[in-house]
Amino acid sequence: MPIAFILTAVVTLLAAAAAMSLRNLVHCALMLAVSFSGIAAIYLQLNAEFVGFTEILVYVGAIAILIVMAILLTRSGETPDKSVLTSGWMAGIVVTVFVFVLLGWAVLNSSALPQTMAPAPHATVKNIGDVLMTKYVLPLEIIALMLTAAMIGAVVIAYREEAPKTKREEGIPIPPRDSLLPPPSPTGEKA
Amino acid sequence: MFDKLDQIFVTALHWLVGFLPEAWGPYVSPLICIAFILSVFPGLFALVTVIERKGLGRIQNRYGPNRVGPFGFLQFAADGVKALIKEDVVPRAADKLVHFLAPVVLLIPVLLTYAVLPFGKNMVLADYDAGLLFFLAVGGAVEVSVFMAGWSSHNKYSLLGAMRAIAQMLSYEIPLILSAVTVVMMVGSLNLSEIVKHQDHYTFGLAHWHVFTPWGLAGFLLFIVASLAESNRTPFDLPEAESEIIAGYFTEYSGFKFALFFLGEYLGMFAIAGLGITLFLGGWTAPFSCLTWIPSYVWFLGKLLGIVFVFIWIRGTLPRLRMDQLMNLAWKFMLPLALLNIVVAGIWHYMGPDWQHMRWLVCSAILAAAYAMLGLGLMQNQKLGKRVYKFAE
């Protein structure tokens, strides 16, 4: 196993573990960004340039930023005092390991797996573009349509342009203007 | 003779690597290239800071720095020493680790973008098949560092600056990418060297730069405006508007960390200007066939300095935009124009060289009409009129 793969794999896994277990949510989001970059590096080692760069562009550049913005806009950045682990974490680990072993066993013993490794295709950006525009043009168009619909929906939800109500309209009594000024001194001198 | 001068750096690299065992070659030669980039562009940064301050001084009718060295050109050395020996103040409430990492994280993606830029003929460090995508992807990671700086400082001005910066960078990335897409459509490749090669031929002594076509001119103008916003420069310097939010996301940075932010910002500006040159201004090619004897790297550096000069000029001339004006410009004006430009590039391609004059007329007319109508339509809602002074008269 090449040393570069081991290094990136260790960094990716550690970052992913930290993203689950750190207390401060913003730290978690930043570690998630590190883990995304690690995955992109692994794609690059597999000579999948296009997927690797897209991973950085979409996940590090957009999704990570979206997550931190969502955290900042919805809750204060204070860290909780209590531990992030719930009381039943031991049972959780047992269940997780069991499910992982079961799935791994099922996948490895599946008859659908090809017995011999297919040769790695030479996927340049040009090839990917050609295939997207010919063979897979219908799924591409459907995804584009769905994304457009989702975007319009988001705009419709966010688009409420109301003028802020004045105090008079809300029925809040406004003190008379004179009461805000200091009382005039009896001698008429300036205070 | 001129060819040798053009390839002098490439030859020197091969000569240097020739001294080492052959197995070391693939490892040592990128290292030398990286050292070259790391010395040339921060050096250019040092010079440009002085040129910018002197240029702004000229525009504002004052001298600018003129004490250190000849004509004040060693001012950057004095500033660098000052930044190094200053106390490094970290706020008590700051998130220490993230606060420390933010300037480092800023510099890494910015320096990575230089890997794919062709500085001259055969002078590119990593000739990726998807070089343009690499540049845009890595450049997008800058936002993470801006957020880290703003959030970790635990200062409301820093956080406000970071929010403004992220909103601005995300919005202007879209016109930036869409204006670059036209070039990719025409060339049929994401490789930056291929894009330069596509512009490297001449008719009647004039180069086929993309900027000399209607879609290329529109794309170039959109690209330059978007890249001004991406590099946070006036009139898009809201993230660090000193009269509103002190210094934005690097308010709480002092000493050399502040200098690193400054360096990162300027290196980002050079990189994105270099990308604009590569996409629209022919990269390292000469504008006229009679000037091809000038070495390619001289052309690249000359064009880079020209764009930087325009940026300094704009900074000295235009006032800062307001937040709503900034967003309106990106989403209501530049995005529709960039989308239309893609359609125009398609029309240009399918009309072909048989309709040489016709396609010039049609494409220019579509773009000019869209520009005028969008501009007029947006101006109508703004209720712009003659400026009325309430108190100053």
C-alpha cells in the first residue's frame, strides 16, 4: 500500500472521527471540511481528477461553508457543558460493529461481484463530458430541473418583502416628545 | 537566439536537474519550480504594495512613500521588518488554534492555484487535464479560511466582515465561473495550456485572443469585475471596509499574521488576474506577430502588471458599494449577462467562419441590447435622479 494513501486515509478518518466527537459545532464543521479534502486527495490518487476537483469545489467550497453559516444563523456558538456522548454509547458501538461486519460479509461473499478486476478506464474530462451529453443526458436534465425547482422553492419561501411595522401600527404607546427632555431649570439658565 | 532567450528558464531547469541522479529528477524539478514561484510572486507582491501606495498618492495629490531607498521602493522591507518584530496579540476570548491556523489556511489554496498557470511557453508546474477546474476549486477553499479568521477572533466586527466576505465571494464566483465557461466551450478543453495554444495564431499580424470577439470582450469585462470582487478590492472591499467594521475579518490579527493576510490577498489577486490573462488575453502570447521575439514570460508578467495597474486605478477612483448594491449587481445584472454570453458564444460557434461579418454584427447586437435593457430596467427601480444635498448647501 503506498504511503501517500495511508497518510491521507489516516487524516481523513481522524478528521471524520473528530467531526463527530468534538463539542464545539463549528470545530466539527471545520473538521468535516478537512475530511472532505482528504477524500478529494484519495480521488486524485485514483487518477480521478474531475471527481477530485469537483469534491473540493462543491464540498469544501460550498457545503462546508453552508454548514457553518447554518450553525451561526440558527444557534449561538456556545459549547454545551455536557458530553457529546449519550448514555447508551457502548451499545451503539456494538450495534455499529455488528452491522458493519454483516454488511461487509454480505458484500464480500456476493455472487454479483466480478471475480476479476476490470481494467481502469481512462476517464478524462472530455470523456466524462461526452458521456454526460449523450448517454446520460436524460438523468442530467432531470437533475437540473429538480435543482431549479428546489431553488425556486427556496426563493419563494425566503421572499417576503414586508415593510417593518412602525411603533404606532403595533400599538406601542409613544411617550410625548416633551417628556424625553430634561425639565427646564427654574432660573432659565442652561444646565 | 530569441528562442533560446524564451526558453532560458526551462533550459536552466534541465541543466540543474542534470547534475543529480536520474531517479531524483521527478522529485527535484517540481521543488525547483515551487521555489521559483515562491520567490517571484511574493517579490512581485512587495513591489506592488509600494507601486500601489505611490499610485494612490499620485491620484490623491500627495507623495506616497518616498523615504526608504530610492524613490521609496524599499518601503516593503521596512514594513516587513516592522511586522516581524511587532507583538503578536491574540485576544483572550479567541479560539487560539483556529485563530492561528486561519492565515496559514488562506495561503495554502492561494499558492496552490499558481501550480496550473502557464507563465510562459513550456512553463507550467502541473499541466492538469482539468487545470481550470483545479484553479476554481482550490480558489473556492479560501472562504473557509476567511470564516475561520472571522469566527475565531470572537469580535463582532470580525464576524460581520467574514459574513460579508463569504456572501460576496459566493455570489461573485457564479459570474466568474460562467464567464470562464464560454472560453471552455470555444476551446473544448479545461487545460490552461491548451487554452493559450488556441489563441496563439495570427491573421494580418493580429493575435486571435478571445478578448477580440464579442463574447470574449463581454466575458472578459464580467470576469474582471467578478475577480475584483473575489479579491476583495475597492469598489468591492466591504468585507474590510475600514470606516464601517475596522478591518473586517482580520481586525484581531497583528504582526506577521496580519502581513500573511495581506500577502494572501495580493497573491490571490495576481493569481486571478493571471487566470483572466490566460483565458481572455492570450496568456503568454504576443498581441502582434511582429512582437513574438519578446520572451513569453515577459508578456505574461507585463500583462499581469497592466491588470494590476488597472486595479490600482479603479481603487483610487471608485467609492465603495453598499451591501444591497453589491448583491443586486451580482445577481440581477452580471448573472443574466453571463448566462446570455454563453448563448451568444454558442451562436458565434454555429454561425462559423463563413458568416464572418454577420456573426460579429449579430453577437454584438444581442450583447449590447441586453446590456442596455438590463441596465435601464434596473435603473428605473432605483429612482436615481440629480443628487440633492439636504444640509451641505
